[in-house]
Amino acid sequence: MSVNTSNVYGKISISDQAIAKVAKNAALECYGIVDTASRSLTDSLSELLKKQPDGRGVKVVTVGDRIFIDVNVVIKYGVSISAVAESLKEGIKYKVERFTGMIVDTVNVNIIGVKP
């Protein structure tokens, strides 16, 4: 799927993979985040078989002009999980909305693991 919009210059279409890459980069810039990770073994295998695994750990679903994002992350040991999760939600929402010009409806953060 993709997000579509149009203006006086023409039609704009943004793929879910592009949105996932932006969300992943926003997640990695957030303090306390070590990496993004696939949730299960089947997700890992499907990511390996894809040609562009840059959106690993990020799932994007678009419905109309709304964007729903699920992100799976590994956090740094010793940081406040709730503070990092809220900062991550706000950072991803802000950057994806600026990138697409669309509304991000929800950002769900799943903590997969902790690393020192």
C-alpha cells in the first residue's frame, strides 16, 4: 500500500517502505534506542528474503490518508522505559508527518529487548 495525495502540481504517492525507513531512522536517533528488531523468526526470515531490509522492525499500515506505525526496538539498559517510549512516539510521529504531510494516527512501541 501507499499514501496518496494530490495538489495543484499533480499526484503524490509515498510507499510504505519509504515511510518505514523514515520511522526507523527517527527511532535510531532517539536517546536510549540501541536498534530496531524483528518481532519473530518468521518476520526475520521474510526480511532476509526481501531486497530492501532497511525497514526492519517497523511495520507501516496506511488507510486512506492515515498512517499506523508499529516499531519493535531494543533499548539501552538503565534508561526509563516509559520516557524513552514516549520520546520515541513523539519523534517518529513528528518526522513521518513532516516527511509525508499526512496524519500519523498511532505509533505503537514494542520493547523487544535490553542491551547494556
